[in-house]
Amino acid sequence: MSQPTSMFSAELVVPALGGSLRKLHPAQLVRNPVLFTTAVVALLLTVLLFVGQTGLSLGFQIQLIVWLWLTVLFGTFAESLAEGRGRAQAASLRATRSDLVARLPDGSKVSAATLQKGAVVMVAAGELIPADGEVIAGVASVNEAAITGESAPVIREAGGDRSAVTAGTRVLSDEITVRVTQEAGQGFLDRMIALVEGAQRQKTPNEIALTILLVGLTIIFLIAVATIPAFARYAGGQIPVAVLAALLITLIPTTIAALLSAIGIAGMDRLVQFNVLAKSGRAVEAAGDIDVLLLDKTGTITVGDRQASQFLPLNGTSPVTLARAALVASLADETPEGRSIVRLAQEAHGLEAPEVPAGAEVIPFTAQTRISGLDNAGHVVTKGAVDAILRSVPEAARGTAATELRRIAEDVARQGQTPLAVAENGVLLGIVALKDVIKAGVRDRFAELRKMGIRTVMITGDNPLTAAAIAAESGVDDFLAEATPEDKLALIRREQQGGRLVAMCGDGTNDAPALAQADVGVAMNTGTQAAREAGNMVDLDSDPTKLIEIVGLGKQLLMTRGALTTFSVANDVAKYFAIIPAMFLVLYPQLSVLNVMHLATPQSAILSAIMFNALIIPALVPLALKGVRYRPVGAGQLLARNLAIFGMGGLIAPFVGIKAIDLVVAALHLA
Amino acid sequence: MTSAINRELVAALRPSLVMTGLFAGLLGLAYPAAITGIAQVAFPWAANGSLVTEHGQVIGSDLIGQGFASPRYFHGRPSAAGSAGYDASASAGSNLAPSSQALHDRVAGAVKDIAATSPGSPVPPDLVTTSASGLDPHISPEAAFFQVDRVAAARGLPRETVRALVTAQVEQPLLGLLGEPRVNVLRLNRALDEATVSRAQGH
Amino acid sequence: MTSATLVSGFGLILVFTALVALLAKPFGLWLFAIYEGRQTPLHRVLGPVERGFYRLAGVNPDQEQNWRQYALHLMLFQVATVVFTYAILRLQGVLPMNPRGLPGISPDGAMNTAIAFVTNTNWQWYAGETVLSNLSQMVGLTLHNFLSAATGIAVAFALFRGFARAQTSNLGNFWADCTRITLYVLLPACVVYALYLVASGVPQTFASLVNATTLEGAHQAIVVGPVASQEAIKMLGTNGGGFFNANSAHPFENPTALVDFVQMLSIFALGAGLTYTFGKAVGNTRQGWAILWAMLLLFVAGASIVWWREAAGNPMLHHLGVMGANMEGKEVRFGAAASALFATVTTAASCGAVNAMHDSFTALGGMIPLFNMQLGEIVIGGVGSGIYGFLLFAVLAVFLAGLMVGRTPEYVGKKIEAREVKLAVLAIVILPLCILGLTAVAVVLPAGLAGPLAKGPHGFSEILYAFTSATANNGSAFAGLTAGTPFYNGLLGVAMWLGRFLVVIPVLAIAGSLAARKQTPAGPGSFPTTGGLWIGLLVATILIVGGLTFLPSLALGPVADHLTGAANLLY
């Protein structure tokens, strides 16, 4: 589903044509007041064509009316096309959903559509999970490609942070028991389909404000045009209604009004193509406004795994002794960190890595002891956090060795590495330094973000010294060390109190409050149901670095809207210069000097303006759907660039466009 | 909601009425009275209208133009104040637009009249246009020099004497920037009268 | 017209503009002290008066008001003072200080004038010296000159607080703002200013008439009165209602070129100062400077066009041998340049004073004053009303273009959302609605068509100018229009009232809405509202949104007037 569909392929355009006609229904059209006004005016002229005496030639009037209707249709077409693109994406999802069958614990099978929230179903290998829910028993590998496009299976198990399952995904092994957590029709898949189709789309706050502004401009220009007949009467003349209508329609912001909802739908659509599901358009807009990004260190700033970088023995211990002890302590440690210790011992000191001796007892890592190692018939080798190791060795073994160990550990931490203490039979040997590997390019990313005015805060469980060093190396603006979920929540609240908008991502149940508090909370799809409920976006790829791109997409949506609004309003200048001289020529022939474009005749001027006004809509549809290009630079630069393109462009383009159309109109004797 | 607004209205009533009375007293009576008091003591001449007296008789204000029709006097600008012009109880401009036929005809008439008494060209624009107040005390130096021949002839004064009188009355723009070069017509005509009298006595 | 004269005229414009920029900071700091309620040296003298006023009026100056309360107290005060002045004008004939025995004013006339002065418009359908007694001028009108100015500044203060404060409904106390602005800014400034004016020749006496016998022996009745005290606040408070019919063209109101220059500066002093006050209030004076530069840019452009056209003179008179600048309706002591400048200043601000007759300006020279008002008088603007009107456009500009930086639009730390946009649009719509709507009514009804002095496009301009001036609360006129009729008194009264309070109330509502918002700190990602780009954007928004609305009406008025004139058509 991340395959972008070609914008104007026939399979999208043809249904959109039908859709654009259906959207002419007044009840639908009135949601877009500017287009509605245009339609009312077009209708009025159509009626007048049959009953009125206007003094204008029939051919001119008919052309005018046709172009007015086309203006409306281009607008509804843009919206239909945007919806169609979303619908195409939703189609594959819907196919997945339609034939879902649920198997109840008693073995009976029912349609997934009948499942109530709280129902319990069984799903075995090869079956599709019928509804969103939580694993309450069992563990299974699940292929979630239907949602994420990622074919590698993921583990889903009861309890913990990996219990959430999604309708339409396939269990590959084992059997799990799932409690349904959503009412039928409100599941993840359903919401996703509704969102990409734009069916449930509600106007976002900015869109509402913009619509108000557009209505305001429409009213202002309505007043400006409605008073012209009285003014003309004073001057001893009359302006045909059709000409007034043409002026009105060219002045009111039809361009942006026609493209407004298409921009919104397309923005949402881009996010979906990016495998991120926003639960509301509001969240997408908020993404553009983000001031502070909370980024988890692991996986976002550093590659997930730390690597052993150095053995730092205590005075009197040889490096090899330490290396060997560390190697033994790590023999049973399958974590990447443990592996890296083994590898370093092999590479730096040429040691062999033996098999775990038979009968040896593995001391597993637990959250309580925070140490691990090997107990080979009383020969105990352990490694772990410095404090934990110190606590584990007898009082007698401490003294100066302990002080020295702490000093080394601090040095290591200050360099941004994690110290791991090693002890053998109650004797402290030294420190293994684990190095965080900063991801390639993050420094540049953070610099970019800084230019955009976004502050990055690294969240880590590391101690403040380590955190500070990593922060400095990665170029992150700030960090929160030894972070608990409560700290995270407090930080978000503090930033928000200062008027800043905060984005974060998270996956665990204990992340849920912070996800809910954040203005943009991106839950990882692999996370718990609680996390997915709390966030206002879900990243189907579970990639925390995406937060940065999400901000960019939000900005792009807002920028596109702003750029086309500016363009639309700036267009009015040229349209005035086309229509005013044409319109008032009968009253004061001297006004012809205002015809700066030297348009052929008054009628061709009016026709050209209205044609330009209509044709600019489809011309801008690709831009509305693709979005204005966003580059991560400061607001000043962005504004300068966009003002030059869309502000100045908006002033100049219609002069050129109207003149060109006028040449064609005159050449074809259309008016 | 409505009751809250009503309560607030009642609360606002007293200050609205009392403040109206207090401010009327302070700003409408005390302030002008105080200024009048100080002004009458400190700047009595200006405060009473910069009046010019001759033999105990008020002959006008130094700041207010007055009508001159006799060829013996320098003329001020045409005036739209009052029916006869230069009515200092009815200041007014003509309010005629540049595109007005009436303005065109009036100026054409004025140009013709002037041409009859003071031939010369070009006609100084201020001499054929009405001022904004109808009480403009000034004319441009050009407009004054334009009339020298006529006045000199009517008075039997040497042209050079009259020119010198005008030159003496020309005021220059302040700092070369504020205002225009100008001649106060009343002052010029009084100087002219004086010069005529002293010349008559001198003879 | 020599090119040297032309250049010196532009020089005058630039020198004036530079001085306005210099005045902004001192006046801004003074106003900021009052905005903050700080003690000033003046408190030692006037503090007892302030406290006495509060005690008698039952006002607690420390009791903060939300926007509804602020608006309600403000409105009730306006109504009370309108009734007061209406009564004084109606009863003029039986009240004292009326040595000439002038009769009371007609109901429609009195109502029109009361509204004109309470709204800071000072539209005058009458000739001051022939219709009003000294008591009416002082108590009825000078009172309003102070209070309407103080009210405008108070509304601006409330709006500043809306931007500056966060998460509160408190906008200050209307009575405290109004009283302090009057006592500590307007009154002391006017005392000094009025005495300067007297020293320069402006009369200040309770006498009313001086009879003179002119050199040629004619009788000249010279009206005098307490002119200086009214003149001072008329300029400083951007009121513009003259003691005399000819307003600041009258030698008693404006005796010298220097006084004229000082008058122009005083029209802009507080308005320019308020831009600085705004910057101080929101904690970034660059915000204030950006506004001032945008204003001055529009100002210099406008003044230059007026001067360029007036210097070119009236082409219809050229064939009569009358060359040079257009001097019809201008005073020699000011000349065409200072008159062009004054016309631009007074219409950029909502002053409405004139030192030359705008009706007699060249078509395009007269169009700029008209256009200045149609923009809502936001180029420096009226005291208070200029800055709050300008901020409405700033909100609009931020919203139009702000999205282009990819964020929800913000202005000085406040997000601009649907409610603000709605209210700003509401306040801005009132301009075209009243100006164009009421002009349309007047140009089709016989009662309206009876008004203009001029025929042809200029007659249309006269009507358009009247409704523009009334709606924008300016007060100047294309005075050929006979406006002292029940039709115009009534309709223009409506325009003045709506033009003032249908802006004031939405502005206060915006203030309330902004004050409730959080403060968003500005960063590199925020929309830049200082610097050249922003200034250019502001100017463009004002010209496009404000200007385009009125283009058809301008095309049929001054533009047609100009072009038919160029074709030597007379009406």
C-alpha cells in the first residue's frame, strides 16, 4: 500500500469525474461556501439566459455560463480526485477486511463484523486475526504486512508491551487467544479506510479558520460588486448582470476554495503512504506546529545496541584478566551488548570463546539485581551496573578498589559510554566500557531541526554524565537522563505550560500517559494497545526516527494551504485590471487606459479573466495533491521563498495567463 | 447570562454618569478657562485675535485677510467666505473641483479682469484662485509684484518705491522648508498708505 | 512648477516622516508608563484628581475587567456622553456663554454632531463659527475630543494586554485606562500645546466677536473664541473638528507654517508612539518598529503622490495661462506642498482636520486621502484606533501568508485561530459595508443626489468621500457636499456609529480571546513579524485586501475624474 498511485491515471480520473458531478448536490456544495456562491451565480445566469434581456450576445453569455459551471466542477473534481487516491489505497485494505472470520473458543465460527468489544476469539497459525485486540494467552509470530507492508514477522504475546494485534494480520505460528478491544466497524482498519477515503474527514482548526477568512473575503467582494449597479446608475449607465457575475467570481477566492479539501485529503494521504496513521487531521496540523521533539535515545539517536569499546582494569589487574573474566561472564549473554564484549575480548586480546561449560549455572539479568554472569562450580564471574556489582561483592573487597572503580566508571560515563563493572569471586577487576554508537547523519538532522526552530530533547535511562556526553556528540539540544515515564510526562507538561507543542513517540503501556499528553503522540504499531489508544498517530513501521518526517509532512500540509491562499488572493490584482476597464468603458471611455494588458475587446477581457480563473484550478491540482516542497530551513527563508513564488507569482501569473488566453480568444473570435 | 449583563449594566451606570459630569467640568470648563486665564495674561494680543488698531479703532486682524477692491491697494486672493468674500464670521473655500465648469468660468473671468488692470503673463495662480479659508491674509511675492504697476499708477508713486515696499514685506519660508514665500496683504497696504502719506507730507 | 520646488516638497515629506519616527519612542515610552499604571511625575499634581474621580464615580481602578465588562462599561459611557452633548446642543439657545444668541441645533443635526464627536470622527455638517456658542464648543465638543481619544487608546491598551498576557480574562479597567490617559497624557500635553498655539497667534478668549473697519472702510465681523484649547486636543487626539468652518486652513486655527508643521506632527505623535508602546507591551520593540515602518512606507508613498499631482496643478486652467501648482482651496502661507502633506497626514490618521480644501484637490491628489480612509486609517491612524485597526490587518496578513512557513499562524506569541479570524473579518467588513453600501443608497435616492456640489464623476466622489470619512471616523470632507440635511445627518450618523463601535467591540473580543491563550515563545521556526519581508507583506496585504475592495468605486470616482479631466472634459 505504500505504492503511490500515478496522479492522473485513468482509473483515478474517470471515477473522479463522476464524483465531481455528485458533489454538485447543494447539501454537499454548501460545505464549501465559495464554490456554493459560484454555483448560485452560475445558476442565476443560466436562468437569466432564458428569461432575461441582457443586451449581451448569446454566444458570449453561454461561454460565460459554461466557464462558471466549469469553475465549480473543477473544484469538486479536485476533491473527488484526492478522495479517489485515498480510496484506491483503502481498497486493498477493505478486501482484507471483508472476509474476516472469527473462531470463538467453543470452536464455532462467526463473521468478524458481528464481534462485540470484549469478545474472546482464538487465532491459530495460518488464520487471519479477525479484529483489533489484545493477546490474553499464548505467543505467536504474526505477519503484519497487510498493515505495514513489512514482511518480517513480529512476535505477539500475552502481557508486556507486545500484546496488541490488528485485524487483517496473519498468525504464522502457534495459537493465541485474543480479547477484542474495538466495536465492529471502529477498528484500526476501519478507521484507516475511512480516513484515507476522506469520508469522515472533519475540517481541521486551521482549515476552519481559513474557510472563515475565505467567506469573509467573499462577503467583502460581494459588497464591492453588489454596489456597482448603483454607482453605474449615477454615471448614467448600466452594467449587465453577467458582467457583474464574472467580476464577482474572479474576485472571490475560488482557487484556494476549490483546492482546500483536496489539500487536506492529500496531506493525510501522504502520511498514510508514509505508513503513519493519524487519528485526526488535527494531529497532522499539530505536527507542523511542533516546537519540541522528545526522542528516545535508543533506536533514534543511537543504534539500538551498545558495543564494548575498552577494558579498563583496576590497578594490579592485567587487562587480559579482566578481558577473560568479562568474556566468561558474557558467554551466556545473548544480548548484542554481551556479544560485543565477547567479540572485543577475542579481537583485542586473542582469547578463545569456549562453550558454556556443562554444569555451569547462568546468573540471569533481572531488573532487581541488574547483574548477570556465570557460576561455574563456585567460580563466580559477574558483570553489571557499577552500583549493583559493588552491592553484590562482600564488604571486605571494597575499600580503595571500590573508589578506583567508581573513578574509572565516572571517566567512562563522562565520555558518553556506559561503564559495566566486572567482578570475579568477589574481587573487583575493572570496567568494560560500552559505547553508544550514534546513528549516521543524526547530527545533521538535529541541525536542520534547529534551523526549523524545533528543539530536540533526548530521553534516556542513562545517568546524566553519559547522557550529557551522548547529547553533545549527537548534537541534540537537551536531554532527560534517568528518565522515568513520570519524568517524561512532567517534561511534556512543563514545555506545554511554556506554550510549546511537544511531539514524542512511545510503545509501552507506561508511555501511554505521556503519549496522551503530547500534542503529537506517535505510538509504535508494535506497542501495546494502551499506547496505541493514547497516541494520536500510529506508526505502522514502528520506526521512532519517523517523528522528524512526520513534522515535515505536517508543515508541508500547512504550507501548501498557505501558498495557494496567497496565490489565489494575489491573482485578484490582474483580474481587476482585466475586468474593470472592460466593465466601465460604457460609462467613461477614458478608463480604457487601465486596460494595461491591451486585451482585445471588453468581452474578450471578461471571458479571458473568467477562463483563467477556472483553468488555474486544474492547473494547480497536481501541486495541491503533491504539496509544496518543504525544505528544513528557518521560517524567514521559507517565507521569502514562498512569497517570491506564490506571492509575486500570484501577482504576475494572471497577467501573463489572461493575456495569453485573450490572444487565443481573439484569434478564435470567441468574443 | 442576561442577568449577568444586567448586573454589569447597573454597575456601569454610576461611573458612566458621574464621569461624564466630572470630565465635562474638568475638560470642558476648567481646562479652557485655565488656558484662557494664562493666555490673557501672558499673550494678550495673540489671545484676543492679533487685532490691528489705528487711532483706537480696530481695523482688522494681522492674521485675517480682508477684501481690497480699489486699484490703489494690493488685492488679496479671491475669497469664498461669505457672500461678499472675506467674511471673518463665515470662513469657507469654494470647494469647486478642478473639473468644475464653474471653477473654470470663474478663473477665466478673474484672468480677464486682471488682464484688464494688470497686463502680464503668466498670471500668478494664487491671484485667481480662492483660498481654503476665504481669509488668506497672504499672496505670493509674484502676485504682489504683478500688481505693482497698477498700484503705482493709481497712487502716483514711482514703481520702484512700490516694488521696494513689496520686497520689504516678503517673508521667506522658515528654514527654507516650511511654508512658501509670501506677502501679508494688510501689512503691505498699510505700509503703502504710510509711504503715500509720508510722500505727500514730504512734498 | 520648477523641479527645485518639486524636490523641496519631497524633502518636506521626508523630513516630516523622519521626525515622526523620532517622536515614536519618547511618546511610546510615556504611553507605556500609563499602560502599565506606573507613577509619573505628573501623578504628584494630578493624582488627587484621579483618586477623587474614582471615589465619586464608585470605581475601583484595580478591579480588572474581562472583555465583555470592558466593552460594556465603555459603551455605556459613550451613550452617556452622547446624550449629554446632544442635550447641550439642543439647549444651546438657553445656555450661558452665548453672547451672539445662537439658537439650539435641530434634532438630526445635534444627534449627528454628538455621534461625530463621540466617535472621534468630528464630521461637521455645520460651520462652527456661525452655528455654535462658546459653551457648545467647549463643554459639548472639547470634552469629546479628549474622551474619544482616551477611549481609542484604552481599547488599544486592552488589545495590547490581550497579546501580552496569557491565560487570563483580565484586560485592565476601562475607567482607570480612560482616566489615566486623559489626566496624565492628553491634558498635560494639551496645556503646553495650547499655550504654544496662543503664543503663535491662535486666539483664546471667552469673547465671541470683534467688529473691525477695514482699510477700505468696510465692516468685518471677526469671530474669536476659546480656539487654542480646542485646537490642541483637536490635533493631538486626532479629532479634527475645527472651531471654524475652514478648520486648520483658518488663520486663527493655524496661523503660520511652523504651527502647521507642529500640528501635523501632533496628529501623528500619539499614534506613532503607540506602535512603540505595543512593542514594549509585547516585550519586543522590533515588533512595534516593524509596524511603524510599514505605516510610514504607505505614508510616504501616499504623500508623494498627492504632492506630485498637486504640484502639477489643474490642467484645465493651463489654457487660461494659469500654470503652477493647484492653489484653489489652498492657503499661500502653507503652499501646495504642506497642503498635500497635511491632507495625507490627516486622512492617514483619523484626524479630519484640513488646511486646504480636499474637494478642490486634483482628482488623484484627492484620491489618496480617500484611499487612506478606505484602508481604515491605519497609516499611523487615529490615536488608538490606528494601531488596533492596523493589528487587525496584521492578524489577517499573518493568517494569509503565515501558513506558508508550515505552522499555525502566530502573531507576537499568540496563535491566530478561527475566532480571531472571524472577529477580524467582522471588523474589516464594516468598512466596505458602510462605505459602499451607504454610498450606493445615496447615489440612487433624490435626497442623496441633492447633496453634491460637483457634477460628473467628482460629484460621485463627494458622496463616496462623505461615507468613507464617516465610516472611517475621519471627519474631513469633500466639502462641496451639502450634508446638513436630515438624510445625510441620519445616514452619516449611522456610518460613524457603526464604523467606530462595530470595530471597537470585535477588537475587544479579540483581546479577550488572545488573553485567554497561552503565550508561544518565538523561535527560528516562527513566522517572522519583524524585518523587511514582514513589512512588505503587511503593505501588500493592506493594499490588496483593503484596497481592491474599493477599486471599482475609485475607478468611477477619482480615476474617471482624472481621466476625463485629462481629456479636458468639464462638468
